[in-house]
Amino acid sequence: MDVQLPKSWDDVTIGMYIELRPILHSDKNEIERLIYILAVLLRKPTQDVEKIKIAQYHEMRKTLSFLWELPLPTVLQKYFTIEGNDYEIVLNANELDAGQYMSVVTKLKNASEDPEVVYNQLHEILASISVPVEKVRKKYKRIAIEPSYYKKVSKDFYNHLPMSIAYPIGVFFWNLSESLTKIIQDSLKLKLKEKMTEAEEIQAEVMKDFLKDGDGGLHSITSLMDALKSGATMNKWM
């Protein structure tokens, strides 16, 4: 069987890795694992892979040894080219547009609950934090994003972006998710505390004005309830 197998992480796309990851981290024995790996890479059923001669198995295992012997690269590339198109990874959240930001925030939340999200949605994550660029006088210039950009680019990244480029960005994203999740949680707690304090102050002021009024009749009680609901004080509506 004459086949082309990946020889390094430069040859393993995001799509390949998503399919390979459960196998690489399984407790299957060496032969079983190699059979499933070859089935994914060759796009063949395991029954066909099992027909390969033992001598060829050994050659294939040697070629694929980087999968379990070499760690994934960690050098972050801000610019890269896929299918003839240049892209920039936006590492500063303030430079993302509203759609990108919402997508990133959603995936940050999902990643904090399940780390596998970073791997299984890596192509979508990268599409959310990337922008198309073109080289003008040896400098990259960002290009306006079309509505269909994310769906198309996500698919291109899944099928063509190698893990040697994608993984370092995934590591950066995961570290960012842990940091930002804590920041978001702390911010929400602080805002809740501020809101509670503000509500308590409003209630105290309303009660003070209500007691000062001294009427105690139905009009005053109704006014008090309306004031509390609206967040206004008695002084504001009298």
C-alpha cells in the first residue's frame, strides 16, 4: 500500500488532530492505537487497515513516531498563510469587533468548564480571533471582514491549518481563558456588591423620607412600594 503519511506536526491539520486526540490519549495497546491512527489518516475503515502487512506497519509506525514522541510546538506565530490567504491572530481583545468578542467570550466560558473545548473547537476559536490581511510595502494591512468570513475560515482552518501553528495559539487561548474567567467572575461579584449597596442606600433613603412623612396611610405605603420598584426616593417624586 503506497500512502502519504504526515512526518511532523507541520503535516497534521486541526481536523486530523481533533480526530486523533482521543486515540492518542486512549489506553489501547500499541497495535490497536496504530490501526485507529492509520484509519483516521488514510480515511479507511479499520478492517482495511488491518490487512496491511506487519513489515509495513513497522515502517508506518516509525514515520508516525513524532505523534507520541515529540511534543507539539509552542512558538506562537501572529501571521500565517493558509490556502493562499494571509491571516493575523488578534491577541488584544480590544481590537476584536463585537461579533468576534461575543464568540470569544462564549468559548472562554465553555473552555473553563471543559478544557477539551479548546481542542475540539480550535478551528472556530482561531476563526474568531483572526482577521484577513494583505502585505503592502512589506507590512501587513487588515482587510474588511465579510459576513461569511467566520464559517468559511473556520472550515479552511479545520482542513488546512497545521497544528504547528494552531497549537501554540490554543495554549495561549487556554491560559487566557483561565485568567479572564477569574477576572470576569471577580468583576461580576464586584458589580453585584455595588448593586446591593446601591439598593440598600436607596431603600434606607426611601424609608427615611417615608417615616418623616408620618402619614402611614395607604397613599404613603403605595408610594413607598412604587419608589422602591423604580429606584427613586420619596424626595424625587414628591
